[in-house]
Amino acid sequence: MTDLEAITRRAIDDWVDEPGALLPILHAIQDQLGYIPPSSVPRIARALNMTRADVHGVMSFYHEFRSEPAGRHVLQICGAEACQARGCRELEAHTQQRLGVGYHQTTLDGDITLEQVYCLGNCATGPSVRLDDRIIGRVTPQRMDRLLDGIATVPLTIQPAGGEG
Amino acid sequence: MTTVYVPRDTTALALEADAVAERLQTGAAHRGQPVDLVRNGSRGLFWLEPLVEVDTPDGRMAYGPVTPDDVPGLLDAGMLGGQPDHPLCQGLTESIPYLRDQQRLTFARTGVIDPVSLEDYRASGGWQGLEAALAMAPEAIVDAVTESGLRGRGGAAFPAGTKWRTVLEADPERPGSHWSGQKFIACNADEGDAGTFADRMLMEGDPYCLIEGMVIAGLAVGATRGFIYLRSEYPNAAGILNEALQRAESAGYLGESVCGSGRAFHLSVRLGAGAYICGEETSMLDSLEGKRGMVRVKPPLPAHRGLFGQPTVINNVLTLASVPFILREGARSYADYGMGRSRGTQPFQLAGNIARGGLVELAFGVTLRTLLEDFGGGTASGARMRAVQVGGPLGSYLPESHWDEPMDYEGFSEVGGMIGHGGIVVFDESVDMAAQARFAMHFCEDESCGKCTPCRIGAVRGVEVIDRIIANQERDTNLTLLDDLCETMEQGSLCAMGGMTPNPVRSALQHFPEDFQRPAPTAHAGGG
Ligand SMILES: Cc1cc2nc3c(=O)[nH]c(=O)nc-3n(C[C@H](O)[C@H](O)[C@H](O)COP(=O)(O)O)c2cc1C
Ligand code: SF4
Ligand code: FES
């Protein structure tokens, strides 16, 4: 059994008896894999007595769920009003130019998936960004450059033989 | 050992509080002065974060905003002894005017205690509201909430007691249904409005207060199961809440027999997935049920047929977190604050381009100007303040001429304002109000649940029409078109998403028309 199947099965087993299990299952899978693999959709549908179309419908309704793998890091820039008032539009343009990608795209080296988010609850010290589970405030273009330099200089971890990427 | 506080609130962490805590601990140990480090919530004085506090015989001394590199200098200056001789010393925390001049009822404990410490919570009056409620009949609990005058803090300001009474009296029997007999408490912690963070601050700084409020709600209406629907953009709050839930359960405040009373209350956290509309209560219910977050037609009210078709109390975090105070201190103590039909306090949130951003809890009736100037200290950029959006993305943009109205629910709506969840977003004179109006339509386009045409299609048209106005194409025709479009959205939308998106658009046009009358750019007119 592949990792992917094991993760899907585990997520289903953990939640299937809980009411309204679909979102928690999708979250559990995406937390571990960075996305919801299309192959897990029929399994989820079967376990919850839903159609595949229902599961797809839910996945596409919510901005957060991805059906394609993300980069090693997910970088979200807040585009909501309080951050607009602190210059997030410039930050957004700067970041897209520096990374060479737009929203919902991943850099060629697979390092970063760039996304937009509406409010991280850090509205008094914006512009705010989220890098994976870390929220960072007062992000000027210069600070963004340092942040991105930090990611790029992290050496690639060498996987032990047989490990999965 | 000296006790030192370094917050673990998201905003403090976003400004390197973890690194500050680490430098402090190693630096202090190095000097042979090991400290007892408490990771508290935030006091809500965000411009001073990370705000480090040191216990002294006179009270807690405040130092902020502290960067990791400031730590050695602060230690040299005798911070651990509470010495004031450092430029970052703010004096005793409680005497900082911003905090001293507030009326903290709901946020009395946030930033003071260790958020997950049950001892801290109990020692600061925690669980006393619950203990009072356990000795009362359900009707009496509902009466207390009604008499306090508490209204919903999530946006619609509906009287909490009335909602609770409806659920108390609702019949949960649904022959044949798996959930027959069940009632629910659903806490709306989706906090989607830009410029708001009060729910987050409370959940990160005083999670037991929310838990206590929800257990009391359960006792009041006969619900044995609750959910906290938390936005997924709050990973730090999720971690703290889940830890608090586990501890509360181990200590017997949650579970089959709350405090040994034989009455059950089970509580769990569920995460949203990045959809603004899931803050609308019926859409939230669909999301909790594992569906797309589509807005439901009312009636039936959620109080009659809510989660899984069962009677459900839906309240905002702040509404529920106000309940322990009311049960502990009595309904009158709460109702003594406020004005008119707006009783108690409102946690206002100063955000955007503001010098002293943060949380200001005050009785209703304060003016916007007091908040913006006396508390907020003007803009962060130092430029002139030009527009203020109150009440979230569906709230109006208000110019300076509107900043002197006392803010209570009724009075403020007379001047076209909306208190909503209490968010106040400040813009300086560099703002382009046409761009803000365009964004309001764009946001609606992105976040509409898609159920009604005026909202789904209207928002797309709205962006196009505003683009043409900005580009100076057939201005008058397009202005009329925009007006018609707004009216269609207002009249034909099922919920406030479509129905109130015209607020920011119309107010921008009305108060800042000059921004819509720029000469046409020569190329790429209106692109983007
Ligand atoms: C588009 C939309 C978004 C909303 N977002 C939130 C939200 O994020 N949090 C919240 O508590 N209420 C939100 N509300 C209000 C809820 O529908 C509901 O009135 C509230 O949760 C009831 O709790 P309360 O009476 O304690 O305020 C929203 C309403 C609409 C129309
Ligand atoms: S107004 Fe918009 S968000 Fe509200 S129900 Fe209609 S389509 Fe959905
Ligand atoms: S508006 Fe950007 S963090 Fe809230």
C-alpha cells in the first residue's frame, strides 16, 4: 500500500464516525500531502456514502483545498482591506515579480506555491503573510526578500535511502 | 524566580515573540538570573508587541516593542528587576493610558494569564459563571442573558437571550432522524471581516472563557453538544483551543458530567477552509455538516432547524465569551454599561494604517474620533487620515465628517454606519477610493456562494462597470448602471453578502467622488 493510500485510509478511519466528516478528512489529507490526490476522492466518497461529484463539489467550493501538489512551502499574502491600507498591493506585485509566478502557481524549482488569502487576523500590524503555519507581520518588500532568501538558502535535505520525497 | 511574560498571540508571534522569548531565557540564565517564563495572550496593544512584562512588587512592568536584538540591552538595563531606565520601558502595564482607559469585561483576563493554565483561570474568577449556572433552572439562565441586554457580536446584533429562549422552547424530536432529541451550540469563530481579530485574541488569550460560555449556553437551552467553527487561517488559535479543550475535559469541565453535575456537554473544534461566506450562519451550518457552504433560506430559523436539522444556538465568539461575566457578576452589572438598546461593552479593533493598532473594549457610545485619535493616535504613516471602513468588508467607508457620532447599534446605523463585529480599518490620504469600491465588488465575486443571480453575476458586472467609470468611458451611463446594479443586489440577494456589498461601493462614491473622476489614463485603460 502506498503512503498516499495509507494517509487517505487513516484520515477516513479517524473521522468517518464523526458528524460532518468530509471537511476534517480533506484537511487531514491535505495537511500531510499538501493536496488531495484525485485517487483518494472515490475512497472518501464510498466511505461517506456520497458521490464523487459531491466530494469534488465540496473541494472546489473551498479556496483552501488543492487537487494538485503544492510546493515545499506555501506562501500566502493577505489581500484584504487592513493590509491594503498598509501596502499589500505593492508587496503582492513585488513578490510575484521576484518569484516569477502569479497566485495559485508554484515556482519552477518547486519551492514555493503562492496564494492570496483574505485576512490572517493580524490586521493591526500588516501587511501580513503566512508561510506554512507561520504568520509574519509588517512585511515590506525588503523583508519579503529576506524571507525568500531564507527559504532559498535552506539546503535540500538528503532523503535516507528508500524514503519518500 | 522572577516571572516574565512574552505573549504567544499571533500578532506577537508575527513580530518575532518566539525569538524574543528564547533570547530572554538564554540571556537571563547566562547572567545567573533564570526566569519563570509565561507565554500569555496579548493585552491587545499591538503597536507595542512583542510586549514583555516583568512581575514586580508594584505590578507588571511593560517593555515594548521588543525585538530579539533589544534583549541584551534590556537585561543590562535591569529589566528583570523592573528597572524603568530603558527607552522601551512603558511603565506599569496597567497604567498605560490605552489600557487604563478601557472597560475590559470580556477581555479582563486576556493577556494577563497563561491561556491554557486551569489554575490561572480559576484564580481569576473562572468557572464561577458556570457554577452559578449549574445551580439555576434553564429559564433563569436565559432570563439573565436577556436582562443583560447582550446582543450578538458577530454582526447582526440580535438579542442573545431571545435566540436562546427560542432554542430552549424548541422541540428537538424528529422521529426517524439519527439526531432526534439533540440540540446544538455552534460557535461562529470564522472571523472573516478584514480588520477584526478580537475572536482570535480571546481564543488565544483566554480560551476557557469561551468554553465556559458555551457550556453555560448548553445548560441554558438543553444542548449537550457544541462545535467551534474556526477559520483555518488561525493555526495558532486552533492549537491553543485544542489544548484548552483537552485540559478542560480532563478536569471535568467538559464531557459526560460537567463538574460532576450529571449533565453532559461535549465540545469540539472544526476548521473552515477559506470561504468568507461560511461566516454567514446558515452557510456555516452546511459547512459543519460537510457540505459546500451554501446560504439557506430562512425560515426555518436555525433555532428551530439548525445543525443536522436540530435546534441550534449560533453565536459569535464574543457573544458567548461575554456570558461568564454576566452569570458571575449578574445581568445588571453588564447592562450598566452602554447606551440606548446597546448594552455592555464592545471590543473595537483598530486596524490598517493606524499608529496604535489593537483592541479597545469600551461601553457602547464612544465616538469614532475618540477611538481613532485618543486611542489610535492617528495614522501609522503620519499622513492625513482620509477614510475609515467600519464593520468589515460590507461596511461603509466614512469620511471625517462622520466620526463624531456616538457608536451604538441604532445611532450609528442612522449615519450609514454599521458596528458589525467592531472592526475599524483606517486609510490615509494615499488611498484610491475607486480601487476600494472595485475591490468590494471583486471580493463579492470571489466569495459569493453563488445561490442568487444578483450577487453572483452582479458582482462581476460591478467590477466591469467600475473599471469603465475609472477609465472615463461613458461616465454618466455607467454611473447610472452602477446605481441600478447596486439596487438590484440590495433587493434581490438572499443574504448580506450580495445585499450589503453596495455599502462600501456607494459610500465611496458618495463621500469621495473625486477619486472616480480621474482623467483617463492614456494606455491600458482600467486593466487588471
Ligand atoms: C457574509 C456574512 C459573513 C458573516 N461572517 C461572520 C463571521 O465571520 N463571524 C460571525 O460571528 N458572524 C458572521 N456573520 C453573522 C452570522 O450570520 C450570524 O449573525 C452570527 O454568527 C450570529 O451570532 P451572534 O448573534 O452572536 O452575533 C456573517 C454574516 C454574513 C451575512
Ligand atoms: S447574496 Fe450571495 S452569498 Fe448570499 S446567498 Fe445570495 S449568492 Fe449566496
Ligand atoms: S486584513 Fe490582512 S491580516 Fe487582516
